[in-house]
Amino acid sequence: MTQENRSYVEDARREKLEKLREMGIEPFGYSYARTHLAAAAVAIFEPDSGERMRVAGRVVSFRRHGKTTFAHLEDPSGRIQLYFRKDEIGEEAYELVKLIDLGDFIGVEGVLFMTRTEEITVKAVSVEMLSKALRPLPMGKQDADGDVHGGLTDSETRFRQRYADLAVHPDVKEIFRVRARAVSFVRSYLEDRDYLEVETPVLQSLYGGAMARPFTTHHNTLDTQLYLRIATELYLKRLIVGGLERVYEIGKDFRNEGIDRTHNPEFTMLEFYEAFADYQTMVEVTEGLVAGVVKKIAGDLVIERFGKEFDFSRPFKKASFSELVEEHSKVDLASATDADLRELLVTAGEDGDMVSTFPRTKLLDELFGVFVEPKLVQPTFVLDYPIEMSPLAKPKRGDSTLAERFELFVNGTEIANAFSELNDPDDQRLRFQAQVEARAAGDDEAQQMDEDYVRALEFGMPPTGGCGVGIDRLVMLLTDNASIREVILFPTLRPEE
């Protein structure tokens, strides 16, 4: 920020910065040997123990009274009160205290005592400036009931300046602690079942494994166009071919698509694959994973989120794709033409010009999204999708018009997607070719022909079940957040002007 754009508050802080330097004090420290976090210090308090300790963190409140000053210091464990007295720490150190602002990081050495208001407090014997905050944090004002008013409330600013959001909102920190615990549980759950964590390429010469538009880039040395992956699926199944029979990856995928409540162009997916398994095996593994992570985070299988009660007791509800569409849209899929489906969607309020361009696969997907998804509140496995909607899944045994596929929905949102994976290379080539033709007809989300993947299948891939789980959406559920941007530390935003 240029000097012309600074507020008077920022100018005042910089004046204090210069005073610190004039006193020979470095305003931006190198380290501090903290002995206790705030919560641990409070927990070990004993009257008259005289034990010295060193605490460090951000100053979040400050009250000066002549030759004494009270403050609160915040660290990852919570807050603790500090007490500075001029004749205890000396005149020079107290001059430093007078230059402290809200938001500064300081280190304090002292002994614990209890104030007359029965608050455990560090009586300072020394203080160090560790980092001078040159901008005031938007902390807001706390009333007598502990409620905070004002401060950082604008969502766009919160997401853009996540560092400030985290600094002033303890509940936001907790979201990402929950996220970390959930991912840790996922890893332990799969590794207990002998899955191996692997890493596959983010930059790919061909993208595949999902119906989506990619982000493109260019590699200068190779002089070739590359794509950010839209899924990890095809590389993970190559590993099944190679003999790694149970593999998983938790990683970033990238899709050049719209941004809304449940979509961010950069998102985190779990994908796991198991040889000699099918989609029914994946139902069991996925059900255990989702129920397990809910129990781990919430402590119970029945939870309240979004003003509703959800029951994650096993088994989850199961229903077929066609049953659900026909029940909620009152259409007979076996006899309905594409024109019938388009008319139904337009009657439901969808844009006629848009749906007029949709092939049958897109019409079916849109029909499901409009009529069925909002009704899937409790955890529900939707089974047996039309084969044309699932170019990487095996045909259903006994009905080749369907695919052995499921999606898991909670609160109207897809959480997981799984297949009995297609392992016939000739069938896979034909499916890819159909996707190429759909692409040529204008479907820019259709997949490309991947000759190397077909070659891998020609070496032989055992029967395999595979599943993808949206980590961000799972965390939305666990933390009671209706927007995906709340559970991604740095969601995609327009650049600042």
C-alpha cells in the first residue's frame, strides 16, 4: 500500500514501528521459545506456585490504566489474560508495552496469578515484540453477552482475505480443523482395508474420467498443450492393471465450469479402486466410510444439520435411477422420446433454448436434477443408471441398457459416485468412440479417445470396483455449511481490480 492510500490508523501504527526501531527493538522477531499454550497454562494454575512460563500469540484485547495494562493474548488453544505493571517489568519494557496494538504478535514471560475477578492471568516480567501488525484486524466489538458485532462480515472479503477471516473468527478455524480430522479418518479407514495411497499426474496430455471441460496450459519445452486433470480415475485404474490391487488418492481436480453453492473450479476428490470387487462392494465400503466419518466428527450417527435431522445408521436407503425419475416426474422412461423429456423440462421451468440442444444423456441427467435430487434428503444410494450416462461402467448383469453404477446423495447433493468398472477393452473403445462423436456433435463435456488407457486394458484389468467421494461436499455436511466456499481455504474468485 502506498503512503497516499493509508488510513490514519495505519499511519499511527507505522509511527509506533519507527519508535520501536529508535529504541533498538526489532519489530519483526526471529523466534520465541514458548513453553506453554494458553489453555495449558490455565490448566496447570496453582496459587502461589511461582512457576515461570513463556506464552506467545496475537494480542486481541488491550486496556491501559496509567502504569498498568491488561491484555488478552490468543494462540491456537485459546486466550489468556496478560498483566503488565511498569514497576515490575521496568520502564524500558513498559515503553514497549505502550507501543503494542491489537493484532500484534508478542511473547511474554511471567508467573500465573488469579485476579479479583477470578481470571487466571500471566503477570509479565518481560515482553518481546514478535511482529508488528501494520493493518488493524477487523475484529468487531464484543458485547456483555460475548456476541461480536461488526467486524469482518462480507463473504467476498472473508474468502479473499482468508488470513483475516481466520484471525478474527475462531469458528472458521474450527471448520478447517474438522476438515483435517475428516481427511485423516478417510486415510486411516482405507489403509485399514489395505488400500495404498498413490499420486497420479495433475498435468495430463489427455483428460478423462469425467464429463467436464478442462483447463488448458502449454508446456514450453515439450511445445505441447496440457490439461489440468478433471479426475484421477483413468490413472488409478492403470495401477490396478499393474497389480496394485487396492489404491486411493486424495487430490485436487480442476473443471472449467460454473461456480455455485456446490461447485468450485478447483476441488478435492477422494477416489479409490479395489480389484475383484464390484459396485455392490463399493456400496459397503462407501457406506462404512461416510457413516464412520460422521460418527468420528459428530460423535453420533444421527445429526442435525441445515435445520434437519439426518440418520447415517447403516444400511442407507437404496433405489434405482429409473424408479426415482418415474416416481417424481411421472414419466415412463422406456417409452418417452427426447421430445417428451424436453417438454417435461420446459414445463418444469427449464430454459427451452438450452434444453433443445441436449442429447438424451444430458436430458436424463437434467431430469434427475430437477425432479429427484431435491427429494433425496436422507443418505440414499441411487443405483443402476442408464448405460449411455456412464461411459466407464460395466453393463448391469441381466439388463445391458443399465450400468452398474451408484451415486450417494445427502440433502439433495451428490456425495459419491461409483461403478463396476468397465474392463473390456473393445467395449471401452466403442464407448470412447461414442464420446468422440458426441463431442463432434457439440457436447464439449464428452470425453476424448484415450488409446493408452485402452492399451492398458488390453493387458488385462481384473474385475474392479471404483468410487469417488467429494471431500469438500462431505465437509460441508459435517460442518453445517451450505456453501462450498466456506470449506475451501482459498476458493476461486475474480481477481481484484
